[in-house]
Amino acid sequence: MENFVDWMNGIVWSSALVYLFLIVGLFYTIATRFLQIRLLKDMVKLVFKGDKSKAGVSSFQAFSMSLGSRVGTGNIAGVATAIAFGGPGAVFWMWVMAILGGATSFIEITLTQVYKRKVNGEYRGGTPYYIEKGLKAKWFAVVFAAITLIVMGVLWPGLQANTIAIAMENAFGIEPYITGIMVVAILGVIIFGGVKRIAKAAEIIVPIMAFIYVLMAVIILVLNITELPEVISLIISSAFGANAAFGGIVGSAISWGVQRGAFSNAAGIGSETFDAGAAEVSHPAKQGLVQSFSVYIDTILICSATAFMILLTGMYNVQPEGGAPIVNNLGDAEPSAYTQLAVESVIPGFGAAFLAIALFFFCFTTAMSYYYKAETCLVFISRNPKADLTWPKHVLKVVLLAMTFYGSVASAKFAWALGDLGMGSMAWLNFVAILLLTKPALKVLRDYEKQKKEGKDPVFDPLKLGFKDADFWVKEYDESEVYELDKGKVESV
């Protein structure tokens, strides 16, 4: 099975996909006139604006859910893996992915809001919805939803659990299967509580843990401040092959930096569109800007915190796949342990325990968000808003929890391979969708900026802009009620 998954990853994660992430991000950066920089002030303001409702969550809750999904093993173990296989230069390419990814994220999230729906009293949105309504391709939408259901319910939960289990074993000597049981028990309580409970838990946990983690990074940075210029120089020189030691692995630096940057912030993959669909906003571009900002928080802030802790303390190895070690400071230590060792080297007796707890919360909130996304895809695939999905949802929860436990006792290599396969598969399909829907997304951005220039609080009017299938915005309705009238074929209201 491991050989088969590795073979599939070789196809899915060819250099074409790596460069596609960069090219698409650059294209949207130019097309939006550097929106991720120009409208940074708007992004920050909008995070804290907007009220939740019975059907939807607030912008901040959706932001927290998305950040909870983004901030996980990719920010800690993922950064370490990028350095281990791509060298310090991989960090630079993660930064590039964040800056360019901010524009890509805006496009996919804006489209999510334009084509979202209200189903059984709750807002639902995401890539399948904008494929179906925007591209008029139901088969394509169902294929994406089915793949996402498998990724979120089967392939990704185990990766988060695996990272938690390794950290707990390193810090406290707890057997992985015990950690697995603990994670499954707590996760089960939350996901059986529904979307609102997921949003509430993310709203509380994510900001607190992100702040504490970055604070720890700042402490380590201050204690090693004299080394900072050298580390920044190392990152930049390694990224372009100017460093003698890492000059021969520039390709690996780009590949691993982009791949792990994508796994960390998920811009362009389509996995973060589902959280944004639940937000209560007056204009689609508002949530697009909010989610674009979360890319910065995830990669520029939290991933950088991890990278600086590792590089400042020298707690890392670099060995390109199939090549000889370039740096071997830690013997045979796994990349997932680099950050723990970094903090432990500065604050003995504290680092391993702190990172284990931080990883637990980061990875736990990520796994928690996976269920919401998988459930949204299940609702979409059912095609019948009035169908009783109680048992299918229970089956999904059980499968997700079972894979969470399996991941806690599986090998780290296999867990990452499954995660990469799922991410790459979704990215190929989502890129096709958003590129075909570029024109309407940019039209929404221009409308937002025009209203702002006129001194208005932007409100979306789809008919004025020529959108014929943005049903939710024409007249808010519950699709489950419309289904009763037309036997499941929901047309434009």
C-alpha cells in the first residue's frame, strides 16, 4: 500500500503542480492588482466585523474555523519536513506561497460566498457549490465533493493524530495508542455536537494557542537575536542556490517549500472554502478578504515562528531524498521532533512538553474542522436537501474517528504520504474550477471596491452584476423548502 501511495504521489505531485501553485498565485496577484497587499487594512477590520445568525457563523468564527483547519501539523512538523528535505531555502518558498496564495485564497473564498446555499437551516458552501452553479457542471461538482469527502474523512485525520501521538510520546512517554484513544474520545464529543459547537470550540482555542506559540518563538528569537541576520541570510541564499552547502538542492527547496506551504495554508486546494461558506456577510468579497488574511497568519506568522526556532537553535538535519546528508546535527531524529528539540535546547525541561501540548491543540482543531467539511460534501452529494442523513453522518463520524485512531499508531511517512495524495488531488480539480471562474470573481472584487469608494458598506446585488445563479443572494431561501416544490431541481429564484 505504501508503495502504491508513493507511486500515486509521484504522478499527482509532479513539478507541474508545484509550479502551478506559483503561477496561479502570481496570475491572481496581478489580476487583482496586488489585493493581498493593497487591502490589508480592510482584511484586519473585516475579521472582527459581521454578526452570526441562526443559519450562519460570524466572520471571526469562520476565520477561526479556517485558521483552526490551517494551523496544524503543517505549521510545525510540515515546516520541519520542508527544511529536512529542501534545506533552509524551503522557508523562503513557503513565504512566497503565502504572499501569492493570499490572492488565490481570495478568489476561491469569494466564489464560495457567491454560490453558497441555505440547507436545512444552515449555510453551506464550498468548491462543489461553485462548480455546480458557476460552471454548470454537476458531474464535476460531485466528483470534487466525493474526493473531498474521502480526503477529509479518511486521508487527513490520521496525519494530525500521528503528529500528536509522536509529540506526546517524545514529551511524556505516552504510548501512541493511548494518545489515539484520548484524541478520538474528545473529538467524538465535539463532532457529535454539530457545526455550531465546532465553530465555538475553534473560536476559543485557536487564537489563544496561536498567541502562546508565537510568544514562545519570540522568546527564543530574543535569546538568539545575534544569530538572526545570519539565519535570514541563510534562508535567502539557500533559496536561490547562492549558498555553497545548499546550492545543489534549489529544486528541492522550491518543491518542498511550495508543497509544505500549500499544506499549511491550503490556498488553492479548495479545502478552506467550506468554512467560509458558513459565514454571515453582506458581500462575498468581505469573507474573501478575511480568509486571505488567515493565509498570512498561518504561514508568514506561525510557520515563520517554527522555522526561526529550528534554524536559530541549529536543531535540524538536511538530507535530500535519495541523497547524502548535507547537515546532520541530530542523528536519526524525525523532522516532527525538530521543533520540540529546538525549544528544549533553549528552555530545558519545558520544550518537549510545551510543544506536545501546542501540537495537541493545533492538530486537534484541524481534525475537528475536517468533519465539518466532510459533512458538507455528504450533504451536497445526497442531492436531496430533505433527505434524512442522520445515519450517513453517523457512519462518517465513526469512519473519521477510526482513521484518527489508525493514524496515531501508523508510521509518520505513510501518514504524510496519504495527506499529500489527498491535497494534490483536490488542488488539480480546484485550480481548473477557479481559473474558469476568474471573470465573475474579479467582477465581485470590482463591485466591492466601487461601493467602498462611494463611501458605502458594500452589499451584494447579484442581478445588478449579471449573476443568474447566485440564488442565496437574490432572495434568501432554504433549499430544503424549495425542494418540496420542484422535487429537487432547484432553479434560480
